[in-house]
Amino acid sequence: MNESTPLDWTWFTSGKGTVGVVKVMTDNGEIKYRIGAVDGFMEKMDVLQLIAWGADFPAHAGEALFPRSEK
């Protein structure tokens, strides 16, 4: 993924770690969703890590998680 702007994100935390989902706008204006495990210590770094290295998250599931919200 090239340059992307984070629009919103959420975290799921358990005793085994933290998983995040990030809604991003790509440099060509497309909305994508990324998911992955993160350290959970620095939110900004975790968001950037998901943008760079997170797995694709299904658009229909991302739209359900982030109904027209932006941070």
C-alpha cells in the first residue's frame, strides 16, 4: 500500500494481546481497511504499523465497524 491517511481505528484487547482495525484513505482516494496484531503501547505507531503491514480487512465488515465516522 502506498501513502495512506488514517481516518478511524479501533482496538480489541485480551490477555493475549491487542488487535487493531484501521480505516484508511489511499493516495488515490480509495477507502481500505487493515487489520493486525499490535504492541498496544503507542497508538500512533500502532496505527502506522497497521497501515504499512496489516492484512486486508473485508470492506463490508469495515463499513459495519466504522459507520461514517472519522477521528
